[in-house]
Amino acid sequence: MFRDRSKMMTPQDDLLDQVIEIKRVTKVVKGGKNFKLSATVVVGDGAGHVGVGHGKAGEVAIAVAKGREQARKSMTNVSFGRTLAHQAGARFSASKVILKPASAGTGLVATLPVKAVLQMCGFKDALTKSLGAHTPYNLAMATIQALKGVRSLEETARLRNKPISYFTER
């Protein structure tokens, strides 16, 4: 039977997602070991909204679905363009990330979790450096915190009460 696809679409269907980590975790109990799977997922719309989620279940598909749902709930808005407006850095737990603007055509030079977050935001060019622990969830969260600190050129001009040409002419 034919169904109208436009009625089946939900507002969340336009979001992109990427799994950045799937690992098996073990809990030792009196009767033996319980095995589960843990999935870390990055969700974004490519227009400045991004979130990271973490799900755990007995099967991969369920763990990814839980991570995707948590990521949708934790979405945040960041200022975006082709590249970053200025250099930014942040720390989350033992992971530290430094984000730098790049010229057009450079691409995203980053490790998988950082690259996934930048892609979901909509960035095309950026240089990054990750320091400290390389835990995928911590790197993704550090990247989001760094992106929250990035101000667009328009926002900087408004806050300083200057025209945009003041910052671009030099």
C-alpha cells in the first residue's frame, strides 16, 4: 500500500548523525560477567546545531538509538561559517582541543571525534590539535565547548559597537 512520505517525516528527520565510538563494556557480578555495548553518537543539522550522546544496551542498534536520542536532547547552537572566525580552545575532563581557522580548500584536519562534531556543525575548513586524553566522548565535548566560545564577526562588531568593516580592513 502506498503511503505519503511527507506525513511520515518528523522534524528530527533532517538531522545528520555519526557514530564515533562503539565499545564493549563488562560488569562483573556474582554470577559472572554481563556484557553490553556502549555507543557515542554526534548529531547535527549542518547549520550550527550539534549535540553528543552516549547510549548503552545489549545490542548495537539499540545503543546507537539511545545515544542518538540523548544527543538530540543535548543539542546546542554554535556560530558557524565555512571556517572558524578565530582560534578557540577548551578542556573537558582530561581532553583538551585547540581549533584554528584555515584557508579555503584545506578541509577538516582533525581526529575522528573532533571532525565529526565540526562536520555536523557545517564547517568545511579547520585545523585542530587534540591534547591530553584521546577519549572520543571527552574530545567531542571539548570541541563543543570550544565552539561555544567562538563569536561570529557580526556578534563581535555588535558587542564592540563598531562596524564590520573595522575588523575586515587591514
